[in-house]
Amino acid sequence: MLRQLDLFHPTYYDLTYGFSFSDFKCPTVLTVYDFIYAIYPKLIEGSEGVIRDQTEAIRKADHIICISKSTENNLLERFPELSAAGGVTRTFLFCYVCSPEPASPIPVSVYRSPVRP
């Protein structure tokens, strides 16, 4: 089943069913939402596991999408090697809201991770 995938984009940092990121041989895209667990580890129970999973996911990802400029800054503070990994590619993420107004594109930062061995 995993060999048939063209692209893997997990919904969160921890994988279910015993999979690890190294099980996926196709390109991996990761969306990073925030670093709340890393910023406030003592305030959130179980933060160590989330930080570990998030770090592994970021290091294994081929491309990383940050949902905000703040998240982008946090990412580069914690993983400065990503800033030299090919720079930032600006793209657009379309958000659809229950509204009569058309959806507006929102700029999103996409990083290319260093080449995995």
C-alpha cells in the first residue's frame, strides 16, 4: 500500500497504526500549525511527546508549509538549517468559508527541506 503513494501529507505530527515517517518512500509534505507545545512545555501535559513527534516530522519532511508568518519565524528559530535549504517559496492556500464572498488566497510559506540521505 505505501509503495503506491505519490505524495504523503499527514494531518498531524504523530502517525497512527504504527507507521513512522521513514516508512514512506514518496515525497512528504508537512503543515506546521504552531509551536505552542515547544514554547510552553511546562503548561501542557504530554508536551514532550508532541515536541518529539513534531521534530521528527519536520526533519523527515521534503516540504514544509507554515500557516502564518509567526509559525515561519518559530520554525526558522528552531530549525535554522531550513533557511539554507532552498529558501522560501511563496504559494497560496485557498480558505473556503461559509460566506457569499469568494475565497481569497492567503499567502503561505513553503520550505524545501535538506535532501534526505
